[in-house]
Amino acid sequence: MSSTGTTDHEATGPRGARHERDAADRLLRAATRSGAHLIAEAASLVQGWAVLADPIAGAVYSTPAAAAADGVHAAAAPREHPHCTQRPAAGAVLVLAAAPTVPPGHACHVATTTAALLEVRGQRAAELRGEQMRLHTTLIRLLLAGHTAAVTETLGGNRLTHVTVYRLSGVDLPTAHEVLWRAVRPSLAPYADAVTLMGRRDGELVVAELHHGRDDGRILRLVSRLSERHHLLAGLAGPLPLAEMPTAHSDAAAARHSATPDRRVVPADAVGASRLTPLLPTAPYTWWAESVLRPLSPAHQHLLLVWLRTGSKPRAAAALGVSAGTVRTRIRDLTRLLGADLEDATVRAHLLLALRAPAPAPAPGDDDSDSDSDSDSDSDNTRSRSGSSPPDPPDPARLESLPDGLLDTEAVRTWAVGLVGGLEPHLRIALACWLRHHARTAPAAAELHVHRTTLAGWLTQCAEHLARNLADATVRAEIHLALKATRTGPDDPAALPRRGGRTYRRL
């Protein structure tokens, strides 16, 4: 009789049945403790290794830890690992690699029993998940309302001082929420000095990672894989102090509006991170920006920055968590405060440039940082101490115009030509008109006297030529400035090359 026959006979005999019952009892006892203990017991029973691999989180549990990579690879490519026994379990894949001396039947029995127990644990967790998700959503709302002390006391993390916020949107959001929940395995007790809260609000998924100031990138990696798999768009902001949770929340939404299928996760500090601002002369740039923004409080500046990043008042309202009417009212008030027409495309581009300006460097030995910055004498003293008095821009500084020489440098001209140079005349005129109408196709097409479909096709050609995302409001602002810097004549719709009717002629 062959050895294989002997093994199968022993596995089906009384001793084999008793051995399988003992194995099932051991797995059941381990399952009552935790998923990690269950995987460890399975590895012990097959005298090899065991891994529970999740498509998003990677290795959820692994015994030994060194087998995690092998288990994830085996789950992703099962045909390349025929020696491994695999079973689907609770949305993940259980992978067992038994020792050569372990009968295949025993390994299959252990795998089947372990997978069944993981399913039971998953169902029990699903029963509690709804209540836990509601609790997470409540804690996020409390953070947004400014009750940081109450939240940190509830979480029991005295070292939770900072937060990183992610805001995700997409069609498959409910499924993505459950997948991310299972991958993160969130707990209200601090784990590795961090707590992750997640909840759905207003048709989007909000993830807030509370930590002690250092983000290890774990949640970012999970969100990136989740976004690719479920076709989501995400924005992130932080780390910021917990008291600035509302700011991080709105900045993350503004960043999400710049996300594309090619770049699904966009950090807030990359939105509006201009290639132009580093090229501008520092002294006149910071002087002008400080002057035009002087009437604004930090809250005003943040509202305007979110509005300019998102590109519309309804989107800004959604990002800030207020009504669109409130945003419109506040922007009307700021229009009067700044004394400028904020509906003008050039003014908006200049305002975004001012909001992205670097903070002026303090003068050496200046101990009067708390003194009134609005005083003309103090401002003159500061400029004299800095050792470089910038050329005075028009007094008073206004958003409608930039200081002389700010966009007239060789570096800026080189940048502008590299961005919009080579555009055919009809494309340049159409793009400039569309930007003046704040990316609204219908009024731009009416002014150009072309059909909306024609204009849409031209804009597609512009996007391909520029290699820029024209859906990004900050990109549009920079293109508007580049067109101004390279303009040799009026980009007038009346100058659109034509050849009878509404057609145009290539030059």
C-alpha cells in the first residue's frame, strides 16, 4: 500500500477524526480570543505559516511576521504558489503553507475551519459596525464643532495633539467605507499613539487620523490603494493642530477638487503650489501681497483661498460646511472690503497670487513683532532695517494691478512662454475668453460666436498642448497670468481668424 493511501486511511480513521476534532477545538478557543490568535493557531497546526491577506491593507494577520509578504503575494497570484492552501474569509484571503510532513487533508481541514471561524468573527463585527460608525461620525462632528478636549478625553489619548484629514468622494463610496474600515480596524483606544476616525457625511467619506504630530503614512497608503481600486477622488490636509480641524476639513475638500483619475489623492499643500511664485522678485511680491491683504483677517483669507481653489461658491460652501448663500454674502462683504471686483478673472488670479505669497521675513533684531503693523512709520522702519527697499508699487496697492517689474522679468517670461507658447491663434483667443468667463463654456461660446461643441473641442486641444488639468481652478489662474505675460496684442474674440460663417482659418 502506498504512503498516500496510508495517510488518507489514517485521516479517515478514528484517530484521524479525533485529531481533526482536537484541531477544531484548538481553533475555536483561539477564535474566542482574537483574529491574531486564530491565525497563529492555524500556523501551529499545519507546522508552517499562515497569513490573512486583505487586498487593501495587505497582511492583516501573519504568523510568523516574516511570512506576511509571501502570503500577500500568494493571495494575489495563487497559481504561482500551488503548495499553499487558500480560502476566502471575511472579505480577505486565508493563505496556509503547511510543512511537507503534514497530510494535505489535514491542511485543508484547518484552512476550512479557520476560514469559517473568521467569517463568524466578521459577521459579529458587522453587527457592531453600524453603531461604531455612528459613534465615529459623532466624534468627527464634535471635532469640527471645536470640542477637541471632549473628543481626546473620550479617546483616552493625552498625546493626541494633531490631525490629518482625508475627504473622499465617488460612486462606490459605501463599499469603500466598509473595505477601509476592515483594513484600518479602527479602535477608540490609541494604537501606536494614533487613533483613526472615519464616517460618511454629506455623501462623502471623512477620515481623521489623530496623532501626536507625526504622520507615519499608514492611512495615506491605505487611502491611495482604496482610491485606485474603487475609483475615488481624495484630498488630504495636515498634520495640523487639533484646534484647526475645521481648517484641515475644508482644505481637504478644496484639494479633492483638484484630484483626477491620474492623480487620485491630492494634498492640500500642493493645491495652488505655483510654479510661478518662486520666480517672482521676493521684495516687491511680499510687499504688495501684505499691502493688499492687510484688511483681511485669517478667517477671511482662508475663505477666499478655499473659494479660489474650488473654483465656485457652491463647492466652497460644501468644503467649508456652510450654505452657498453664506459664502456669497461673505464674498460680497469682502469685495467691498478689498475695493475690487472679485468677479473679474484677473483680480481673482492676482488675489490667489497674493494669498500664496511667502510671509515676509522678520528683520534681524526686531523685538516689536507685536506692535501695530498698520502704522506707516513702523512699515518704513522695517523696510529700512531689511537693507533692501523694494520699488514702491502703486499707492495704495490694489488687486487690479501688480507692481512694476513683477511679471516683467526674464524668468517669468521664460516660464510663461514654456506654458502657453505655441498655441495657435484661435486656441489662444478661445482659451483667454473662456478663462475670462470663469470656465463657463456657454457665455464664452456666445462671445466667440461659435458653437459650444466647437469651443469644447478647442479646449480639449488646449489641455493636450498645455499638459495641464483645466478643471483645476488654480491651474486656470496661472494660465490666465501666462497669457497676459505673453500677450503681444489683444486676445479679442473679434480677432478670431475666420473664413466665412462661423468657421475659422488656421494661420
